[in-house]
Amino acid sequence: MASILIIDDDNLMCDTMNRLIRRIGHDTLCAQNLKEGLALVTQHNFDVVFLDVRLPDGNGLELLAWIRDRRHPIAVLILTGSGDRDSALAALKAGADDYLPKDRLSQLG
């Protein structure tokens, strides 16, 4: 069982991902912004973080850099509503493990 954090300001996206991930047996927590996400990452040892790029208090890639500096390895999957190639390349160069357009995820719910 993995411990998974979802950082996304879209309540529907958080609820959908939370439900799907719990259905397959993993633990999840959700954060609505970078500040909440950072607090949770410092308090828990997550295995995976789903991280939105555009958040109310900043860019998710800022938190990605901080997560990459931690000793505990965490897989980071970037979520975005704008799935253009340049953004994907920037996220992967910044250390993301994968880049997922939200429109693909919404098809799973």
C-alpha cells in the first residue's frame, strides 16, 4: 500500500483521484495549495505526489524542486490542465517522474 498526496486546487479533481486511488487500496491525502502541500510533505513520508502546476499560491514546479532535495525518494507526477509539449519538457527537466494532462485523468472517473 502506497501513501499518496494529491496537491490540486480543483476540488472535483481531488475528490475523483482520491476515490480512484483509495479504491485500489492506497492511502491518500489532499492539499489545495502549495502551502498545505509543503506542510503535508514535511509531516509524512509519501511514496507518490500528484502535483498541479497552477495553484493559487504559486507554481507546483517550485515545490517539485524542494521535494527533489529531500532524502526520502518521492515519485512526483505533474498534473496540468494545459498539456502542451513545452510545459511537459520543463516539468521533466525539473525532475518530475511523469507529466499527466488532466483531461486524460478525467476520463478515468
